[in-house]
Amino acid sequence: MGISASDVIPLSHARANFSELAEEVKGGAEKIITKNGESYIALIDANRLDYYHQLERERIHLLLIADASKGLDDVAAGKVKDARSATAALKRPRSA
């Protein structure tokens, strides 16, 4: 579902028609509230917000799994360093 021009509402209109907008949002619409002609906030259903947060958590988990997999591939390929020497190298000042 995309955002149409009718879903972009000035803040003054949102204040005056909040109950009506809330019913539209509960029915599946999403509204962008503008202030001084620029996007300011979004009005979305609480269940949809929960869903968006769940998607973000899942995305983070997939990124972590991908990083762990790459690390395991590096270990299998012998691309490893001793932690003490790697830490010491990071602490050494760089030559100019």
C-alpha cells in the first residue's frame, strides 16, 4: 500500500480532524502529518507499528547471522589472528 497525496495532511488539519484520521488509519491507511510544509510525523495503526518493529528485529538478526557466517568462513579459510597481537596493533600509534 502506497502513500497518496490525500494521505499527506497539514498538522492544523490533523488537529481539527484527529478522530476521523484515526478511524481511517485504523482502517488501514497511513498518514503523513506535515509541519511548515515538511514531513513531521506519521500516523499508523499500532498493530502495524508492532509489525514494523518485528521486521526490524528480524532484519538485525539476519545481519548478525550473516556476520557470524562470514566469521566462520574466515576461520575455516585460516584468516585468523591472535587476539592479543591484533589488540596491540590497534593500540599502536600510526606513523605519519
